[in-house]
Amino acid sequence: MQPSDGHNYWQGEEEGSEHLASVADSTPNNISPELEEDVLLEPVTWEASEYIHHERDGLWFIVFLGITILLLALSIFLIQNYFFTALIVVMAVALLIYTRRPPKIIRYTLNDEGLQIGEQFHSFNEYRAFGVVGDGALYSVKLLPTARFGQEVTLYFSENEGERIVDILGAFLPMENLHLDLVDQLLRRLRL
């Protein structure tokens, strides 16, 4: 499924964006028999980080401490709600632990039956579509759930595996053009 202009169609908006629209409209029914045969025969396995780890400098921790102290002061002196004060402390400690924890390396296997993430198996029936988002040096695929309150699954991969992963997913799920929402953009700016 290579576009005619030579760009990898899964590489986001900068490269091959005009092809993304045509791929997003495709369904598993209009895949060529040759590609479908390849997809069904060759699963792809890769390892990637569970999330992108951002390095934080001393300034980040100073700002974090300042915001936490400000929230604690507001909670104690203005709101005078000690439950809320305890909640701020617990959230600050949890966020510090989360930012210090290195990401785990997860093994992914994608085949014609579904997706294996570590020990957990997910069928393609659990998802309605997928989209590709560039995330620094890594790319990610977001699987959009069919259930109304289902959880979105994000898979990170390197450029080498991208085309094969997108080909297999495209054989079973329609591709949508995804953009980072406001919360994702905020989390990236905060390096969380």
C-alpha cells in the first residue's frame, strides 16, 4: 500500500497527507487479494516502550513544587477543606512517582486474529478504526474502541515496523485521520 509519491502513507500529515484521506476511506473489503494473503500469513512482532519518557530538568521540578505549594495554600487558607488538601498531597506524590518511573518495554504481536499486548489479547472486533500519530522519534497507532466508554489503545513503534503494522491494521479496520486533542497537547507541553 505505497502511495505513488514515494512517501510512507502512515507518517502523518507532513509526509503524504493527501494519501491519508484516501486510505482513511478504505475498508477491509477493497484490499487486493495479494495483500490480504500476505497479511493473513505473516504476523508482525515488535517491542516498544509503553509510553514516551520525557527528561525533566530541575526547573520542571521547581515549577511543580511551586504549583503544589500554591494549591496547598489555597486549599488550607481559602477553601479550608482538609480532604481536598490531602487529595492534593496524594496527587502530587503519585505524579512524582509516575514521572520518575521508567517506561516498560512491551512486546506486541499483530496478526489476522487481533493484537497481543504483553499477555493481553485484543480482537479487532473491539475497535472501530485506527489512526497514526507521529510522536517525536517514535510513531504511534491509536486504536479507537467500539464501546462508548471503551479505552483507546496506543501502540508505539519505530519507523521500520510502521508500514507492515499499518498494512495489517488497514486490512481489518478503517483508518481515520487523527489529531491530538487539547488534553494530549497539554500533557505533551507539561512533559507528562
